[in-house]
Amino acid sequence: MEDRVEIVAAHEGLVVTSRAKVERCRRRSRRTLCMPQFGPDSGSIVVRTSREGRAAKMGHDLVIDVTGWSADVDLDGGAVTLDVDPGSLRVREGVGGLKPLSAGDKAKIEQTITAKVLRRDPISFRSTAVDLGPPLVVAGELTLGGRTRPLQARVELVGDTATATVRVRQSAWGMKPYSTMMGALRVGDEVEVGLTVRFVR
């Protein structure tokens, strides 16, 4: 059972490693910080939005991939950090609407997200506590839209894949959901953010 999986995780950032690797790290020096880094090559962050308003049928529920992010973990201290490039969100698809989104439509949405919604403000998460459970729960602070607020997430492990899903209410971070057509079509305040990480034992 030496190699059973041990997890240290955070919202939008997660590390999975074997117990043997953790113990080897700790034996080298009690002061050693083992800092694995994870990003788009080893996982994914997906944002899902909804639509509201009288003209909601004309809009789309968006599926957005975050293409620029990195997460670091201190296996000795159980600390997790996550940094996201606010200009790296890419629209994968739009669900619903009167017609499919064109490449040009997606590009315009991405520009709006970067310039008007996120305003190029840094996005980051810093853990304050990690409970290995079960269940595995991580608490910390999310910086978004220029504000920092507490956030907590639960992580699930199935096979060689770990997932975490949280719902972020934009207004709680002082952000005004994007709207058009004089407010008749707007993005829902609550946004779903999902993290998936693949690992090799």
C-alpha cells in the first residue's frame, strides 16, 4: 500500500502524487519544499456561463477554456497557489441561441471578456487550509476583479482523474455581469468553474 494515492488540492489547482514520492521528498530534508507545477499540459479549467433576460433565447450559454494557468503545491506544507492569465480565456462553444457562434463571434466575445469583464485584472488563488479528509476539502482566498474573498472547494478522485467544481457569483467580487440590448440579454451572475487534472502514479 506504499504507493496509494495522496492528494493535495485547491480550487482550480490540484496536485496528485504517490505516497512514496512524498516520503522520498520528506526524507531528503524536513525543510525541503517539493513544488510540482501543473498547467494546461496536465489538466484543464473550463468556465460555463448561463444567459438571462427577456432576450435570453437569442444568446448562448458559453463553454470557455482557460488556456493559460499554473498551479504550484508545497507538499510538505500543504500550500497551493494558482495563477490564471486573464487574457487566456477561449470560447469553445455556445449552446442554444438562434444560430451557432462563428469564429468571429467567438473572437469578439473573448475580447469582451478580457477588456470589459475581467479588465485584465490578475486572477489567483492562495490556499489557507487543506483537509485531506475524506472528503478532501481545500479552503483559501480567490482574487478576482480586484477583490479577494474566501472560497472553498471539494475534490473528487475517480481512477487517474481528479475533479473540482465551484460556482462563483460575479457580484460577490464586485463584478457586474456583462449585458447587451439594454439589459434584455445578460450573462447570469453565477459562473461554474470546473477543474480536471490527470496524473500518472
